[in-house]
Amino acid sequence: MIADWAVSSVYGPHLDVNISGFSVPLYWADASTPQILVSCDGAGYGFAVDKNKQNGTAMIPIPAGAEPDPAIRPPLLVIDRSTNLEWGLWNASNSGGSWTCGMGANMDLLGTGVRPPITDAGADWNFAQGPSRLRIRAPSLA
């Protein structure tokens, strides 16, 4: 993988890492981390959803001081060590302690990592993806 990175850039043989912007902040949580109610427009696994299987809410452990990256449609990841769940939030926002996101889901870190096809058990597109899918969204360069 490292060898591929060394030659895959259109800008030449180097690897760039953004640490001050255009990145996905990752926070660690455990059993002592406060659970915060998060409202989500396109809710996936881990969210209680409405009859349209979209708008949902979930209690998510979000550490104090956690902030999404404002440089891109703010993503935020939380790894809960006590439950082995990854929570991925896209377009996350915290307004006075009230959290919302455009898309969100969790994934069992001890699972297979494979989501069910959309046709299985009535799963919609947002349930057939997970937080890992949210991580690869990037802003358009156009």
C-alpha cells in the first residue's frame, strides 16, 4: 500500500497528510463518556428511524470538546471502546450541545465489515452503507 501511495499522486512521488483541515476527526469513547442525543436526516444502523426509515435519533458517546472538521461538510468519527462500535457522522454539527448530522451510522468493529445488500430485509440505501462509507466522501475539486 505504501509503495502504491508513493506513485499514485498526480503531483509526483510523495504522500500528503492534512492535519489542520480537510480531515476526519476521530475521537475515542468508553463507558464513562456521556451519551448525547444526535438527530440525523439520513439515519442508518444504530439510529431509531421514522416510518420512512430516514430521520432518526441515537444516543452516541461524544467526548467533551469533540468537534467536526469545518473545512469540509463536517465529518466526525467516534470509536466506542466499551461497545466496539464505530459511529460515523457526516455533516455533523453541535449547536449549544444539540448535535445533528446529515448522515450517520454505526458499525460493529468485531463484525465482518460487510453491510447487507439493499434488497435484504428491506434495508434502504442508508442502511446498506455504514460509517466507513461516510469516511470516503470528499469535497469536489471542481
